[in-house]
Amino acid sequence: MTKYVYDFAEGGRRLTDLLGGKGGNLAEMAGLGLPVPPGFTITTDACRAYLRTGREPYGLADEIGLHLERLERQAGRRLGDPADPLLVSVRSGAKFSMPGMMETILNVGLTDATVAGLAARAGDERFAWDCYRRLVQMFGRTVRDVPAGAFEPAADGADAAALRALTGQHLRAFREHTGDDFPQDPREQLDQAVRAVFGSWNAERAVLYRRQEHIPADLGTAVNVVAMVFGNLGADSGTGVAFTRDPATGERGVYGDYLANAQGEDVVAGIRNTMPLQDLEGRDKASYDELMAIMTKLEEHYKDLCDIEFTIERGKLWMLQTRVGKRTAAAAFVIATHLADEGVIDLDEALTRVSGAQLAQLMFPAFDLSRGPRCIATGIAAAPGAAVGAAVFDARRAAERAATGTPVILVRRETNPDDLPGMIAAQGILTSRGGKTSHAAVVARGMGKTCVCGADELDVDLHKGQFNVDGHVVSEGDVISIDGTTGRVYLGEVPVQPSAVVQYFEGALAPESDPLLRAVDRLLTHADRRRRLAVRANADTARDAARARRFGAQGIGLCRTEHMFLGERRALVERLILARTAEQRDAALTELLPLQRADFTEIFRAMAGLPVTVRLIDPPLHEFLPPLEDLAVKVARAEERGEDPGHDRELLDAVHRMHEENPMLGLRGVRLGLVIPGLFAMQVRAIAEAAVAVRGAHAEIMVPLVGAVQELEAVRDEAQRLLREIGVVARIGTMIEVPRAALTAGDIARAADFFSFGTNDLTQMGWGFSRDDVEGAFFTRYLELGIFGVSPFESIDRDGVGRLIRIAVDEGRAARPGLRIGVCGEHGGDPASIRFFHEVGLDYVSCSPFRVPVARLEAGRCAVTAAGSDTR
């Protein structure tokens, strides 16, 4: 029979698949002998069974009953006892942290019959009625969908009589909205609360968060039932959240928030401004010292930054949660290297603690403050970055405005889980309340969003859609800028400049100048030592090639020659297209030759002996001509005026002649080179002559859009003849971007010195998608429906396009052992795709210059992870 419930003594973090992160870590702390309230965890298996059938799985109710009896014995109190009632919290806890996205119900077990017993035990009638009104409000909203606005808020300083009256109002509101009385059976409260937490796995905000964070939808959540401890019992009680290191910078120290006489939800909700954790030492030194010792023990045990929730009940410290804490990208790098320096982990492990996505965040621009922008407020720097946008005060409107292309900053007093759509859509988040542990801060850090919290100088009026600061009113639509690194809020648009990390890659800053730069330099150096995949760049100019080298590229994996036909050279392309005779065509190609040769010469010099893979012209030639509609209108207007359209008429005739309904599947790539005599020969000659001119040049020639080996053979034969004539040795290979090429890779490999996957076209043709059309047309809906977890143009489709790649790699190398294979589509810079390319055995990835460091880091992480798997 399936076991659905585990006491804390039975679990541990090794069981997080079953117990979720919260339950596994509570059990882990209990096993370490830390002060954890007694409790038990209902597994994710039970949740999945409930979500499948709509009913609790057989035997769950009895298991809960047995574990509840054990909990009552441990606590020395009984659920529903009118004299000394046990109260419990019912909290969600998925495998992966989803802060605030699912439900929590506190004070379960309070009823009309037990509230007096709680008051007597606590010696505080006000406290008891405060707990009861919180339960009715939480239970009503969470379990029975009573609108939050149906419950009046508690007045500051309300006494026991006022809170008793308010609880009565809450009970009446519950009855009015549900048609039922508030349940007076504590076990019924518990059972309904458990089912509500199960159901919250599929709440709209939870689904949206999972989609944003790529968390699988079929995991389900565990439910933790824990004896209540109370931080709202007076000045000697309180609740807080702490970090073993600064989650924003990674530096060691005492970081966190504490709120006296409060329950935990008050801290993370950000509804009250907290005091710094350091101030706890002056209020309750014994609890502070014990907390510091526990934090040290937890970090030593987890070997990482820990995020801790705790409550102090009349001088007694209780640990309510720990987890490996969410952190900014900068903190991730600093913490990883600090832990390595401290001997807690080695550099291989440190490399696995950061990611390419985090490094990409660090390369985002920062504000340029040289012009002295007006700072109107300063809050808590909760999540770094520079964000500029129109102030919007409602999450729904923020999402709507962002959907029109308007950058927005979501401004709230504090955020709550219902604000998630607006938080995702916004460039940044600004709140007037809360700290580094508030909902806004935690979620923003997890998503890599810029966030400033606790800017209490702002008087935010959500109804009017404005905030007032120092007499200045900022209304919805006004542009503001927020700096999540300093916590400053600026009026208007502040210009941006390259980040310090980009300046380091450019050679403008030394790594010794900053802890973050030292960490990035050290981990990238280690990644370079460990990686198997080489990293090249997609670069079409000498300037891009030089930047790629500065960023660590080991060559050029894609030099697109069509970009060399733009600008002033369009006139030569027009002459080539309009040529009526071989002589006219050859004359145009002869003029293009020295221009192409000069381009290649500059690129070869910039790369100084590193390989440069030049792709012969790929797009259809008519893309270099004016659009058909524009030309037609121009010619028609000239004729209306009685003028001779002359050259424009010739161009229009050529465009009509070459027009294709679907040019991406038409006369382009190798087909164009075979149909227009001399075009590819001119390019090959330009490459060869440039290689002769640059000592040590390492040229590779890539033929695009090959679908049959005969196409490649025809181009290869002529190219080899020209290379021999000029006296240059160069590899000749092909892009694998047509599905048929992947499926016949064994044949093609016999004529190719190398393969390079063009994953943009391979995805387009593999899915039957027009990349230019589908992303705006229906991808958003496909993401909402879960058909995609992420766009296949952003991250490689492992099951479909990935299978084509696997076939081509296996069959290509079977036919030609040692065949060198890379990838040069945009997926070459995507961290998740790089992991796939490492797995299938590619030799290199190629990406834009700015993504080269990301690819280097991710390739190193792949090698370390694979080595770790091999030794286990």
C-alpha cells in the first residue's frame, strides 16, 4: 500500500521528490537536532492522486489521523481540546521553490469552542481573537474562494473586544459568500485545508510561475502540517527571515528581516516594514546568538547560502523552514567562489552553482549617471539591474501595456502572488513596503527582474494610479527608472551603459577591481579548462570578429557573406540580377570580387590564425532588391506623371521574374549558387585570395541549404579546383539545416569535411513553421496551453529537431570517422541547448559575440556535470 504521510523523523532532503523542498528540509533540520515544531508531511503522490481523481486517495484520511495523534502526543495538546487546543499550520511545499504561488492556512483548529482555551493558555485574549480572525480570513479566501475584500482589515492597535467583533464580522462574511457556517470541527478544517493546498498547485498564478520558471507541471505539491508556534504573543515574540549571506551581493554577514509581535505571513507579504535582523541582538540576545549558531550549522551542512524562516515565541526560538536560497546572478558567482576559497566546495562544484543564464543577466546594461539624473527616492536594493519604463500601478494593466510593446515598471505598495502576470511583464518592480525577503524581492530575484523594495518615501495611491514623493506626483504612464543595485528611483529615462562585466570582457576593467569580476574571471577560467566543446562566434565583420576574440571565441563558426552585399554594394547586386548576358554577369561579379576579398582579409587578420568558417551566400537574391509593392507604386506614379520609370521598370520586371510565394523554400543557398554561374566561384576565389594575403589564415568554406549529396559535390568540385589553382588548403563542409540532409547525413558526410547545424532553418522546416510569422501569431497561446515549455526557436526541441541532429551526428561519423561537427544557429548560445549539444557529441558551438562567455561557461558546466555522472 502506498505510504502517503511521513513524520519529520522519517524524512529528509533526500526525499524532496516525495516531501517537497519544505517538508524535506524541515525533516532535515529535525534530524540535525534543531528546534523544529513537531509535524508531518503529506506527499506529492497524494497530491497527484487527488488532482487526477478529485478525491483523496484511499487510506490517506486514516494515515493523517494516525500521524495527527502522534503530533498531539509530541505537542502535549489535542486538536479541538477546548481547554488547551493544538493549532496547526497547513502549508504547501513543492520540490522546487515557488514563493507565494500556492496556499498556506495558519491557526487551523480554532473554533468558537477553542478560542477561549487558547486565550487562557496564552494569558492574552487579544492574541486569541487575532489568531481566530486570521484563520477565518485565510480559510475563507483560500479554501472557499471568499473575495479578500469581503473581510475588513484589522485596525492598528485594535484591542481584544474590537478583534472579537471583527472575527464576528468575518464569520458573517464567510456565511454570506459561501452559504455555510464556518466549520467548527477542527478535523474538517484540516481536511478542507489539505485539499485546498492540493488544488492550489493548479491555481492560475502557480501555473504561470511554473511556466515562467520551466518547472514541470506534473510534480504536484506536498502539504506540511506543523504545530503552530506564535510570533504574535507580544514584544518578546516575533518572526523573521534570514540569509546566511547577502542574497543580492553574496557577501558574508547578517542579512534578514525581523518583525516583533507578528506572524510569518506579515514579513514575507511586505505589508509592514521590518527591522534589520541585526537589531534582534539588542532585543533578545539569547535568541539572536542561537539563531546565528544555527545559521552557521545549516550553511556548513548544505554547503550553500541558506534562506531561513524562524519564529520566536516568548523567548523560545523555532525554525520553520530552510532552503538553499534564491540569489541574484551576481551573488551566485561571488558565493560560489567564496565557498571554494573557504574549502567548502571545489571549483568543479562552484562551476555547477552558477549558470550561463545568470552570466547573461550580468551582461545587461547599467545606468549611466554622468548626467546627474534626479533621484526621487531610495529603497532597498532587492534585485539588481537597470530598468526603465512607464509607471503602472495595476498588474493586469501592466501586462496589457507591456503586450503593446510599452516598457513598464510595476509600482505597488507591496506585491502578492496575484500580481505575478504584471511582474513577469514588467521591466522592473518598485514597492513602497517590504524588504529583501518580501514577496516582490524573492520572486524578482528568482526571475532575474530588477526590483527596488521598501521605498517608503513613496506615498502610493493605487486608486488614483499615482505616487507622491516630496510633493512630486508620478502618475500612471510617467517614465521612471529604477536601479536594483543601489535601490535608487529616478524621474524620467536614465541612459544606460555597458555593465561592468561587459567592460571586463572588453578589457576596460581588470578583474581585481571588483569581487564580482574576480568571481566571473575565476569561474570562466576554470570552465575553459574543463570544457570539451569549443566556442566560436557568429561574426560578419572585422569589428565583430575582434570583439568575439576579446570575449573568448576560438574562431568564427559562421561568417554570413550576404551581409557583405548590403549598403552601397546593392547597385552591383542589382547589375548582377539584371544581367542579360554572361559578359554582363561576369562584369558584375568581377567588381564584387575585390570588395569581398577585402572583407575576408580584414576578418582573417582579426582572427589571427583561428578558424573562420565562411558560409557562401544563403538568401534569395531578390531580398537585395526593393520590395515588390514599393517598386510597383513607384513605377505606377512615374507613369501617371508621364515619366519614363527607366531603371525602376527593369528592377520591377526582375522582381516579378524572381518572385516566389515562399522564398525561404525557394531559390537560395546551394540552389542559387548552382543556378547563377560564377557566383559561388567568385566567393571562393575571394576567400582563397584573402587567405593568401593573411599569414596563418585558417579558412573553411560552408555550403548552405544542401539537401542532397550531389548538390554539395557539384559545388565542392569547382571550389577545390579554384583552391588548387590559388594554392590554398581549406576545408569544405556544409550546413545541415534541411531535414533531408540530416536523414541522409551518411551520404553527405562522404563529400564534406565538416558539418555545422543551422538550427534556425532546421527548426523552421522540422516543425513546418514560418519563423517570421508564427511567433507573434500563436506561440503565446501554445505556451499557455503547455504545448511548448519554451519556444523551439529559443531552446532546441530535443525530441524532434534534436532527433534529427542525433541521426546526422551518428550517421555522419559512421560514414566519416572523426567528422568535425558544430552548430551555428542561435541555439549555439542558449544554455539549455548547449547541454544537448554536449550530450550528442558536437565539437563546437557558435553564437553571437555577446553570448560567447555564456557558451564558454555552460560548456564547462556540461563537462563537469558529465564527469560527475560518470563517477557515480
